Amino acid sequence: MKTCVKSSITWVDARLNLFESKPEGLINMMLDYGLRDSWQILDKYLKKRAEQWELLYITQSHLSWKTSNQLG
């Protein structure tokens, strides 16, 4: 699994939902601690990036609305 995680394309996350409905379930407990830590780090990073993109999107749409309002 560590080998797969190092790949830039394959991310072996999928939260193991096919096997266990709870992330802290038995299968997740069998995983390496480093792998679980890498999931948490990735989750934090993606959440931060998503918030930045969301703010960027809101700002751009507000500026677009303001510009089109002035043109009208």
C-alpha cells in the first residue's frame, strides 16, 4: 500500500467504504499508522485548498457582477 500511495496517480484512500462503513473500523486499524497520517495530512491540505478556491471563486464572481453592473 505504501508503494501505491507514493504514486502520483493512484491514491489508495477511498476510505475503505467498500469493506467498512466507519473509517476507524477493523480494516483501517490494520493499516500502517503512517498511511493513516498521510490521509489526514491530505485531507487537511485539500480542505485548505478548497477553501482558497472557494474564496477566489466568490471574489471573482463578485468582481464580474460589479463590472457588468457598471457596463449596464
